[in-house]
Amino acid sequence: MQPAFRTIRRFYFILSLAMIVIAPTSQAVQSPFDTLIEKIMMEYPALQGNIQSDIINGQTVFFADTKEAGSLLVSEFIVKTLQDNYQKGQSSVLGLATGSTPLIVYKNLVTAFQNGALSTQNLTTFNLDEYLGLAANHPASYAFFMYQNLFQYLDISDERIHIPSAPPKKTDESIAEYQQLLGQTQRDIQLLGLGKNGHIAFNEPGSPATSRTRLVKLDESTRIANSRYFESPEQVPEHAITMGIADILESKINIIMAWGEGKAEAVKRAITGPISSDCPASFLQQHNKTIWFIDQKAGKML
Ligand code: GLP
């Protein structure tokens, strides 16, 4: 984005937000999503100078000046969605992601819970993926990550937490069970991060749109990127279990976040590139409620 254009858009933030609210597809229909975002923006004046919005290739994209501002908008959106369901006596289902990208969102959710702004009694969660062969107490496992960063602070029982796992010799049964549970419910929101190679969850390039929860071989680039969480690159498992693209597209809303320059090319390919297995995140273009929350650095190629 050109600096001058960015400045103009900053002035016209409210106007552009109103355009999303009032006329997302040239029709004066305000969706619950738009209403909620508008409400959050009004509640947090600090967000107003720090977040711009746009519709690019049919997808809503929020550009945040910082990942903190973007994460605040995401976490408030989650809190308000869950609280709305809670107040109506309805349950909520949240799809969760791992990696560094959602960390501030999880911190904010914990704070909201501790302040009494969020109840998790009616909440069920489904995580996107897990390394094959890592026990839940392995420090690099996603089960451990989720416990450390979120679950240990919330009021949520183990039965309502779902993380793909594959006990030795029971991989097929475990995947089938996870898929069955996932299919029995619809997620209100699926959180996603983005791999530099365009992956979502562990759906690596080559993953078809019809893919379901399955065992996958990790790309070497993914193993290298994720080796920072392990003592040495050789310790990164070669395989993982991941929700499939078709599973991800079944969530009512997909929220995908990306922070930092390292994600800029993947963001561009995913939002503006052809819909293709070469960039699995591009399949999100087929979902009518995919919302991107990115910082200016991640969006610099748009
Ligand atoms: C991993 C996860 C993805 C995540 C991606 C990005 O490979 N399987 O779900 O989105 O990494 O990680 P980070 O958020 O650390 O950049």
C-alpha cells in the first residue's frame, strides 16, 4: 500500500468501516458480524486510529498498525460472540490455532475471563492440528501449548477440549473419532494462522479443497520454520494430524491473522492469488465469511 494512500485511508477509516457495515456487497444489509465489529470499534477509541479496513478480492481485510491492536479486535470479537451465545443460553464452539500468531488473542481471552467479561462454561473447543508422536506433556506439542497459554486459566473441562491426537497403533481410530466429533457440531469461529508457504493448520501445499482430518507429511520448510520450538531441527516430527480444508470451510466464520513481513508474500497469494492447492489458504476465498486481520507489514504486498 502506498504511504499517501494509507494516510488518506486513515482519515476515512470510519467511512470505510461504514461502507463495510452498510454495503458489503452493494446491498444495504448489515450482518451480525458487521454490527459487532462496529460496536467494538466504537468501544475502543484507541483502535480507531490503528485499524483500517478494506475489501480485497471479495474478502474483508483489517489492517492493524500493530499486532496488539489487531489481536484486541479479534479477542473482543470472540468475547462478544461467546457472551452473546451465553446470555441466550446457547453453547459456543471455537476452533483454535497454535503458533506465535494467536498468542496475544489468548492472553486477552484469559484477561477477559479473569475480569468476568467471558464465561467459558458453555464453550467447546476444537484445535486445528497436532504433531504426530508428541505426548500432550511434550513442551513442543500443541496440547501443551494450549494448556500453557489458554486452558489452564479457563473454566473448561477436558471433555469439551478437542485436540487431534494419535496414540501409537490407534491413529486411524483417533482421527475418525475426531472427525466424527467435529462433524457433529458447527464452529461459531475458527481461528487460523498462516504458514509462510501458504499453509493453514498443517494443510501443506498440495492439500485438496475436499481434504478432511488426516495424517500428513510436513513440508521441510514447515519443519524448519517450526524448529524454533524444538531443541534441534531433527526433533521436529515429520508427520502431523490436521483438520482438512473442507473442515475449516465449515466454520461459520474464519478469522485468519498474520503479523510481520515474513508473511507478506503468503498473505498476497492467499488473498489475491488463484484459488489453488499450491496455496492452501487461498481456499478461504471460497468462504463467504473469511475475515483477515493483518498488520501493515504482513499486508505490504497487497
Ligand atoms: C504452524 C501451525 C499453523 C500456524 C503456523 C504459523 O505450522 N500448524 O496452524 O498457523 O504454524 O505459525 P506462527 O503463528 O508461529 O507464525
